[in-house]
Amino acid sequence: MAQYRNWLMAVTICLPLALTGCSDAAAADKSVAAAVGKRGARSAAPDSDTAWMSEAKDAVNVVNDFWQKNWNAYFTGAYTPPRVAGTYTPGSPGAPACGGEPAPPDNAFYCPAGDFLAWDGKLMRDGYAQGDSWVYLVIAHEWGHAVQNRVLGLKAVAQELQADCLAGATLFGSDNLRFEPGDTEELSAALTGLADATPWTSSQDHGNAEQRISAFNRGGQGGVKACLPV
């Protein structure tokens, strides 16, 4: 079965949550923005794919680079990255299927059966309009599921919150990223908009906003080790 998780965005996000309770200035050595020296100006056209697709390419490189460099510090064996199927249009002939299920709209997912990541272009475009950190968060989270699938016994019961934790460890631990003004606010808004309305109760739940932000921060502050089962 495909492990589809609802990434459908809440378009209007106005909650003033701050990651770790710190300002960008206080956390200037950590970033979830763009690769150093790679960020360009935000596209003037809200429906333009050029800007967010460039960010997605950078995000894939950043996340893969982190795991290539850090895999053997936590896990045995050789690191192999998942295949990146990338952008799809739901219902189109080229949209990837996973476990016999079609790729869903307004979603991003990791497919264990095919060992690949994919995302709806509309989801990324709409999220990027809220802030470019969105793209990095989505890709780092789904890559976290690929990591879970590679290590026997790694996956926690609260697998979605663990993937958030791994995303935080990846983005805050990368030596290719830097904070820019507004990044922490963007991440808080994204995690809040993507959260469940109720607290975590089962393995497929993402958790509410407080739980998702807490999990992401745990990885950001404690690294990969903080995300591993005790």
C-alpha cells in the first residue's frame, strides 16, 4: 500500500508561532532557506513554476548531501538515496503510481514499494507562495520516510512525527543552508498549516501543530540521535 499522507495546505495561516521560541537572529547559524549562494528573487508570477522548481532541486541536493555525509555516524551499511520522481500532475499519464494506487492530488509522498519521492506541482506552487522554506520542509520530511524504510527497527509508532524530527535534524544540521529573515516564521506557519486538528493517536496521524513543531525542533536541536528510538 502506498503511504500517502495529507499535505493539503491551509491557505490562510496567521498563527504567530516561533520555532524554539528564538528569533532568526538568535539562530543565525541554522537555516531552512535556500542553499548558500543559490537563492534568487521570488518569482513575480504566483503561478510560475520556475522559482519553486529551482528551490526543489536545491532542496533535494541539500537533503541528499546531509545523509551522504552523516549516514554512517548513525547507521550501518552504505547509504543509497531514494529515487526522486519529482513533480507530477494528478491524473496525468506520467503521474507515478505506488502499490497500485494513483498519485493523489495536493500531496507529496514517499513510496516504499518503488523507493521514490514525488509531489504534486500545485501543492509545491501554492506552498512556495507562503514561503520558500515550505519546499525544503516537504522534501526533508518525505526523505525522512525513506530513511525510516532503510533501517530495520528505526520507524517509530509515531512515524510522521519522527519524520518531522528527521527533517529538523537534516535542515538544521546541513552545512549548506543558512537562516534568512522570516525562515523560522515560515516553518512554523507551514508545520501549523499541515498539522492535524487533533493530537496524534495512531501511526498515520501527523499530530497537531504543537506536536509537529516540537518534533521538528527536537531534531533541529538534538540532531538525528534525538529522533532515534530509545
